[in-house]
Amino acid sequence: MIGLMGAMAEEISLYKSYADITETKTYAGAEFHRGVIDGSEVVLTQCGNGKVNGAVSTQILIDRYDVDKIILTGLAGTVVPYLQSGDIVAANYLVQYDVDLSVFGRRVGDVPDVGRMIEVDAGLLKAVTDSYDEVFKNKPDRPQLVVGTIVSGDRFISDRKTISWLQRELGAVAIEMEGAAVAQVCHMNRKPFLILRTISDDADEKATEHFSKALEMAPINTFALIRNFISSRSLLPI
């Protein structure tokens, strides 16, 4: 069974409309929709914004539904100049940039007993890159797909100084608010996971305006990728 997550309603709307939902339950204020997409069992949930919400819903998916793997999709701001709105970032590593124990000699992002950079499951990462090649083959207007480090924190970033620091300090390519927390919970529970983000903005002074416009288009490209490798059974088994 696959756990599919998004922070906002728009980020899981296509999955809900396409899935054959058989059961809906509420835990910790979030709805969990159990159903089937292209013959694969899934549980869909809108976890809400921020690391705590992401972590809580991840643990519920593991404890209540015993999912085999978890996929988080949604929007992110770019930290590098070569990514544009609509491009896709598949994380290979996740870092919590707002964890700072540097006064104790640790590097920014280093979580005790967990580490600094949490690695994404290699099988899921290969599945999504292979899916990209299939879905967007020979399409001249296709979005870029970049594999790189995504950083997470409980702030909506909208200034150039911060994104420059994130790129230099952590090697980030994109920034959002849930992924690294989801990654930590999956790591602690030994569950494979994938974080897939669509670029919405440049994390600059116009970020809120661009984010709102991009939200309507957020799920389209990532939904196409995920549906492709669900239906091709690339996810089953790992």
C-alpha cells in the first residue's frame, strides 16, 4: 500500500478525483482516504503545512495503515537560477535547515541520532526518473526534472539573502516546509519514501504572489509521473 501526501488540498486534488475511494477516516484532524489507483492500494491525505503536520500524518500512515512506502508531492521554491515555475525536483537528500545546534559544535541541520542529510530510497528515485523519461518523451515543452537536495523549515522564504545562504550552506536546489520531517519519520521507521516537488516561485520578494498562481497547476506534472509508475508497477515491490 502506498501513502500519498500533500500539504494543501490542491496538491492532492487530482489523486482524490482519480482514485476509487472506499473509506475515509479522520485522525489528528486530518482525513485519510483509502482507495485504489490503477490497481494499486493507496491512502491519500492532506497533512497541512509545516514540519509537525507532515510528521504527524506520516506516522499515522505507518501506524494505522502499515503503508509500504510514502510519497509526498506539492510545491517548492527554487534556490537555484536554472529552475523555473513548473519544473520538477525529486529529492535525493532532505535537510531541516532550521535545526541549529551549532553552539554545540554541530553543523546546521544535524539532528542528534538521525544525522544531517536523510537519503531518499534509491529504488523510488529511479522509478520516478524513469517515469519522467516515459511521460515527457519527445515533448518540446516538457518541464525540467532535477534530482537534488531539498531543504525544509517552518518558514515561507521570500528573500534572496536566505536562499543564497541555503545554497551555500546546504547545497539546496529547492525549499519547502514538510519534506525533511516526513523523511525523518520514514527514516526512523525504516520506510522508503519519495519527495517530489513542483517549482512554484523563486523564494524572493514576489514568492507569495507566484505561489498562489502556481497552486492551481501544482499537481498536474507530478500526478502524471506518479500515476505512470503506479500503473506500470514500478513501485511494486521495491
